[in-house]
Amino acid sequence: MAFSVELLKKKEVLAPFIKVYDEKEILFHQGQIGKSLFVILKGRVHLLLESDRGEHVFSVASPGDLLGEKALLSDIPYHRVFSAEAAEPVLAIELNYTDLITLQKTEPELILDILKRSFEVSTKRLEQANYLCRILKGKNLKKRFLDCVLYVAQFTGSQSEKGIRIPSLLQALDYNLELDRSEKDNFLKELIQAGALIVQDNGVCYLLVEKMLTLSDAK
């Protein structure tokens, strides 16, 4: 049977482990000691990286995604490598290693499903990282910039009437691209002038993909 969020919601044995998070509420912080696994049941969760260049959303977890898979391996505490913030009201299951061992005795198929799903999620994140590495190895600066914009839109954006809403595009570009500030500003200006990018005062950006691709084809 395929991994099913709806079935997890109906499992009475999991009811004590289900938590509700309001929009903007933090599930955990980068650097915090972690001992638990989260299974997202409802809502989207922003995954944020913090560095000396600032904080940015590098990915978005959706229903069916797992966070903190190390809890499946042992009860040894570890440091969270990113922060997780509810982008909207979120429903999630939180399980520590002891919980998982206990559930394994009564719900072995459930734990097997979670384990399989953890491999799928880890593979997806590895593919995402490899994709970004290929982009950043590009020799053409403009193409590298445009491809990075599309990458950030793909993995952190959400559809809206204005276009693809990207919560922290500028911060993500600063983090990922080793370009001079003047080069980045010129590329951004070109996107804005072409009507492919709208930048709001709060830093949220909206990308119009069709116009973006037209500009990309003309590079």
C-alpha cells in the first residue's frame, strides 16, 4: 500500500502524537538538538537556512513529507541542520525514537511505510541538491542566474494570481550565487523591466514564468 496521509490521520494509535501549528509557528530551529521525526499531514512548512548572508527558504515540505529522519536510526540527539516554520496552519505527527520502537511492536506495517517514505524523501532532497550543483557549475553567468531563479521558484514557490509567489528569492540568490552585487542587480533589473519579476517591499517576489522563459531564450 502506498504511503497515505489520510490513513495516518485515521490511525487512533497516532492521535496522541498529532500536533497543530499556526501560521509562522516554528516546528524547530536550525542548530537545535533534535530527537524526533515529523510527518506533515496538512499544510506547507518552509525549510529555512540561516547563515551570515541572512535567512532564506530553501525548500517547502508538503503533506506526506518527513522532517528529522535521523530519529528513525537511533535515540542519539543530533543538531537540526535547518529551521522549519509553518507557512500556513499545519497538522503534523511528531515521533521520537522510543515512540517508533513502541509502535513497531503493534504497528509494524505503519513503521515500515514511514521508513520507506523516509527513503523517498531523502532521495528527493538529494536529487534537488544535485540539480542545484549542476546549475551552479554553469560557466555562463546570466544562464546560471536565470536557472537559479527557476530553481528557487520550483522548490520554494507557490502558485498565485500574480504568478509564482517566492517568499525569499533575493536571500536565496545571495546564498547560492557567487556573483558580484552589481551583476546580480543588473540581472534582477532586467527581469523586472521585462515584466518577469515583481518585487514587493516585504521582499516577497512574484515570477511570471512565461516571460522569464522568453528572456531566458534570448540570453
